[in-house]
Amino acid sequence: MMDFKYDGGGFGKGGTVTLTSDGNKIAEGSIEQTVGVRFTMSVETFDVGEDTGTPVNPSYDVPFKFQGRIDSVTIDLKH
């Protein structure tokens, strides 16, 4: 399970992420900033492992659910 405690103070601020498994904390870390906009399920989405919006590749139709295994996801917000 992932828990995110937002630092607050407007859009795009950071927070603390805590990962737990079976009730045990397995990792915790700080995120300096988040995405400064909101995503909606009715138009485009921020999907991992499933595409429910516009396909990134014309070779498949949405909704498309990835059938493989995702071992990690890295989001780098630094430019």
C-alpha cells in the first residue's frame, strides 16, 4: 500500500510517501514536488500498467491493460 502525506500550501508541493506491505512499513521517502495540475478520469489519465485514455501507440485500442510485470516506476521531475 502507498500512503502520501501532502505538505500542502498549493499545487505541486511535495510530501512524504510511505510504502507498506501486510501492515509493515517497508520504505519511506520524501518527494520534493508533485504534478502541479489535476488529472481527470474523463479525458486523459495518469496510468501505470493500463491505458484508458488516448493510446500512445496506434497499434492497440483502449482500454488496454498491460499483461506483463512492472517491477518499478520512476518519475523524474527534475529538468
